[in-house]
Amino acid sequence: MKRIKRYIAFFLLLVVSVGAIGCGGEDGPSQTATVTGTVADTALNPISGASVVVGSVSSSTGSDGTYILERVTSGLQNFSVSAPGYLSVSKTIDVTPMATTYVPKTILEQKDSKSTDIGSGGGEVANSDGSVKLSIPAEALSSDLSIVITNCSLLSAPLPVPDGYKLVSLVYISPTGTVLAKPATLTISAPSETPVSFYWFDSSASAWQSLGEGTVSTDTVSVSISNFGWIAAVVPVSVGNISGRVITSGGAGIAGADVRTPSSLAVTDSSGNYTLSNLPVGTVSVTASKIGYIDNSVSVVVQAGETETADNITLSPVSSNGSVAGKIMPASGSGVIAGARVVAQGKTSYSDSNGDYVISELSAGTVTVSVYAYGYVNQDASVTITTGHATSQNFSLSAVSVADFSDGFESESGWSAAGLWNRIQNITLSNNTLAPYYVTFSSGDDGSLPAAHGGSYSYWFGDSATGSFIGEQRSIPPDTELSGGTSAFLATTKGDLISPSINLVGYSTVTLTFWTWWEVEARDPSTFDQMKVNLSDDDGTNWTMLLKINPEFTNPEDVSKPYSSGGFFTPGVWVKHQYDLTSYAGKTIKLAFSFDAMDLQSNGFRGWFIDDVSISKDAISASSSRKLF
């Protein structure tokens, strides 16, 4: 029996011990938590590198002003924030065990630049603009002290003022913790409301202590103080409260979002809920913000003694991209440049009537922004795009004389012609010499060459000896009837017509226009007798094809019939083509009209004519086409 009693006693002792450990009794381990929030200046810009201490745990803010402290002891803990050049904040917060405690945004005020040394003889101290003064009597200080008075933003108050009051002025006197042997007189500008009461913030108790009602004169109000630190001036008002929720577009609560009115701050809990207390009656704007989201606001009418439920505040994520914006102006003289084309990362915008432009949704990083305006030298700038921000970049453009390029070939003008390309004056060939034995024309078509589109001259890829691009006709073995005409040598059936250099500096938009008349084989004109327009922006070293004029068509049964700019087995017509060269603005280019028969067969047709080539700033007309067929 004694042995059984000993077992029971040991079991009870074990249960009690385990229970004490599991419940965290007075001698058990402390429960810890996480504390997070943000630190900003009075313009709500993040402060990087601020020191944050909660209890015995410390950390510093990142570039976005945020901080996270892990393994903080739960319960009431001292919370302090400091940063070089700013006033420190110290108060008590309640840390929730085994959870994340979200601290409302901490606003740090920059310390006033004026410092005044006062000794035992007393004297007067003022802030830099003279709006706040402190009269210190003799013997209030036992030794010399350097005193600074800072007139603060209302949002930088360490804690909300007592219920039933509205904060109208906030002053910080340093060094904090100073206790005067005799009261000094603090004087501030009188607010419009009365009566004015004063409170001193006792950081050790994390509470406002009443200093009594101030003495009002014509335009100032004063109060006696004995302690340095935060001094708040308040007026009685009818107040109410606001509660609400901050959510995503999908309806999920956003934890840790800062919620503010012009004079108060709060933070959302883990479900996105918040409460703003002691707000003056009337219409109040409530703004929610969180790193990574775009700020949003709602308006709420506060009723005396009531808690109003605000509409949900929906926050949208900040784009992972940024933007660039600015103004475009002439380098000399006054005014702005409207209609300038601005390009960055393949996106295009135009300056408005005020010269302003913006390009959004640009990837973060270094981006080249290019500006083009007709009559001005184009300009590039390298800018750094930051996620969620607009980078400012203005441009000043230098004027330049611009003469649009235009050539109707009425005189020799520097074009280089190879192969069968030749500049011809209007001539009459009554018949293509290969017709009707080798090639067949439609009824009424005698095979004549066309007159120039404008003036008397045009460029032609063909030979006036035959009226075609066959070159030398095959003789061994002899060419056959209705073959379409067979060439003897392939080398003579191709060539390039290359323009002189064309300067596109001073252009914003660029349009190439030319007129063409052509006739090629109908057997397979999409593959053979190719007519291409090419461009080079490196003086002919490399070429890029702009367009191919050939139609999509086949007629393998009757190889003697042509396909022309008028259609299948139809006389040719002059056709206008235009092409957008805007991407080459600011460069020097050459054009090449390139013909290549690609084979020896069906080369007995009239070939390709080009006339009236021009480059201008005008947009492409609706009636033109890059490809006719």
C-alpha cells in the first residue's frame, strides 16, 4: 500500500510539473511575438536606417521604412524609434503573445535647426521661425543647457490626445527628460478655437499629463511647464469614432495597413480591421496605405458619440513597373514643343499642348528615352526607372533645317543603278519584241512601255532592245513557243537601284512614298521575279527588307501570260506605295529597289518601273497600301 501511495504522489507531481511548463507559469518560459511597422517623415516618405527598439530587441528600418522584430517578449513593452536628425519617439505598446503586433506608422519630425544655450540666469528660447517661445526664469537651470524647440506636425504625436479633445499644436522641447527647478512659460500662436488646454507626454507612463488651461492674449496662448519633451495644445470638441476594413480587390483583409486622417493614425489587424478614435465630428477623409499597394481613401461623416462604419478601403498592388514623365522645350527661346514623339522600351507617347509627356509601364532599370520632333535634332537620355515611381526627364531640343527628300528622276541625282536598271525618258515601244510568239498580252495591249508617272523620266529594270528583262534570250537550245521567254544568263536578270544618302535628322515621323508600275510572270510571281524595297542605316553595309511587292498567285498552265500591277493578264497601272519609316527618324539611310528574276524561265515581260520617290513627315494616307495584292 505504501508503494502505491508513493506512485500516486510521484504521478501527481509529474502532472503538476508538466502543467506548469505547458502553461508558462511565473517561473516558465516567456511567450514571444513579432512586432512590425513603418517609419516615415512628416511628408510620409520612408526613413531608412532608423533604430527601432522594443523591450530588449532592436532592429533598423529598410529602404522602404519597414522594420520587423522577432522574439519580442509579450505584454507591455517600451517602444522607441530614433534616427539622426529627427526627434525620437518613445512610448509603451502592448505586444500580443504568439502573434504579430502591427504598430501604427511612426512619424518622425526633423529636429529644428536652431539651438540656444541657457544657463542658471535664465533667458528666452525660440524655434527657427519664432512661432514658439520658451521663457526660462533665473535659477530654473542649475547649469548651462543647449535647448532646441521644434514645432511639429500633428501626425508625429507619440499617442492620441485624451478623448474629447482635438490636437491643434504640438511642440517638442529637448533635451527630453529635463526637469526645471522653476516653471517656464511656453507661448505658441493662438488657435481659432478656445479654450486651449495643454498636456505634457510622460514617456515613462506612456500617457498625457494635464498642464491645465492656457492663458490667451491677443494672438498667443501660454502655459507654465516644468518638464521638457512633448507638449500638446488641445481644444474641446464633439468627437466620434470610425471603424472599417482595408481589403484587396478580391475581398481579403490586408494586415498591417496604415490608416490615417489629417490628425490621427491607426493600423489594421490580421483581418484588415481598424478603428480610429476621438475624431472631430464632420466629414473626415480616411486614407489607407501599405508598402506594395497604391494608397486609397474614403470619406466618412463622423457623428458625436457614435462609431461610424466606413466603406471598405480597397488597395490595388503597385505595378512592378515605373514610368517617365517630363516636358519638351526648344533649346533656344521660350515655349514648348507639342506633338513630339517620345519612345522608350518600344512604347510611344506624344507631348501635349503644354509640352508634357508620360510613358507608363516601363520595366525597372536603366532605360533609353528618345525624343523626335519635326524641325529639331532628336535627343536620347538614359534614365533610371524605379518600380512604382515616375522618373522626371525633361528635354531641350535644338532646331535644325529640314528639307523633305523628293526625286522624280528628271535629272541625274546620285542614284546607283546595277543590272538592267536604267533611267529612261518616255519612249514608245510599239511592241514587246517577244510577243506574240513567246509571250501573250491581253486584248488591246500592244506591249508598250508606260509613260513616267510624273514628268518625263522614271527608272526601269528592263532592256529597251527587247522591251523586257530577259537580257540575252537563250538560243542553244532555241527558246520554245509561248515559253514566256527564257534568258540565256541568270546574272543579267537581277540588280539594285540604290538611292543617295537621305538624312532623317529633324524628323519625328517619317513616311516613304513611291509610285510603281510592273509586269512579271504569272506562273509563280510570289516566288520568282521578286521586287523588294530594302533599307540600310549603315551606308549600305547591312540591308533590311521593308516590303516585297509580289502578289500571291500561281498560273502554271499558261506560262506565257503576265501578272502586272493591274492584275492577272491585264495591262499594268501606276500604283502608289507608302511605308512608315518612323523607326529610322534621326538616322541617315539609303533605299534599294531590288529586282531578282531568280531563274531563267518566263523573263520576257516588261519588268519594274519606279518614279516619284519621296520622304516626308506626313502620315500614311488612307488610300495607300504597303502591298497591293
